[in-house]
Amino acid sequence: MAVEVKSGANLLFLREEELRQAIELLFFAYRDFSAAPDALLEEQDLGRAHHRVIYFIGRHPGITVSDLLAILGITKQSLARVLNQLVTDGFVTQTPGVRDRRQRLLELTPKGVALERALTEKQRQRVAEAYRQAGPAAVEGFRKVMVELIDERDRKRFPGRPERPVRR
């Protein structure tokens, strides 16, 4: 999809070079943002797919497999491979749903909680420092850009600023 660039100084950020630099910044930021967790995951013989599953189960204890599939946007087969390993390795438990016994509710075990905290802590520190350096206006601008990068169907997950901080 081509971006229509209109004349005017206020739209210089839509120039090809600016857009390409943004893409490049996203690549570098993700590489560096993921480096510390990747090293920890490697020690456990796990990968980034495991990290995403652990993270979202940690954020949403008791999440159903179908809700997790919707968040991750992956196939049941892909999730099954990752989830089976996490259950076998003692990071995640699965229990039947209360109303619908066919549902599988996912939670982190104490071992899973410890791993999720270890994986997230370096990233949390990195984001906190970047936010401190950038300041509140930049943080709000970053948030707006990130929300706009997300497919519209998932934007409802981020209606506004968090009401209260999540304590870890």
C-alpha cells in the first residue's frame, strides 16, 4: 500500500526515507528488546514462540486456548507444539473450563511465573529507561503509533492508557 504524500513541511515524516528508517528502527529495536530474553530462553531450550505463550498466559491467567490463539494469530497445530512442551516442562498447567469442560484454561505454574518474570524484567527495564529518556509526550506518541500499527480487530485491546500500573 503506497502512502500518499502531500506537500507541506508537516508531512515530511511521510517521505520514503523517513518511513524506511522507521522500519529499520523497528527491526533494531526488536532485536535488542529480545536479546536478553532470547538468551534466557536458550538456556531452557525454548524459543520466542514459547516466550509469547508464557507472556500472554502470565498476563491473562486462566485464558482459554481459543483466546490465546486469537491473541497470537497462529494455528492450533503451532500452539499445540509449544504448549505441550511448556506443560511437559512444568511451566504451564491446563484445566478444564468450569462451564464448558471442553475448554482448556491455561495458567503458569510457580516455575512458569518465575520464568515469565525473568524474561519480562529486562524488557521492562529497557522500556522504562526509554520512556524516561523520551518523556511523556513522546511516550503517548509512541503508543499512538504502535496502536495504529496493530490490525484494527485488535485495537480494542488498547482503549486508552492503563488505569493503574501492574505491579511485579
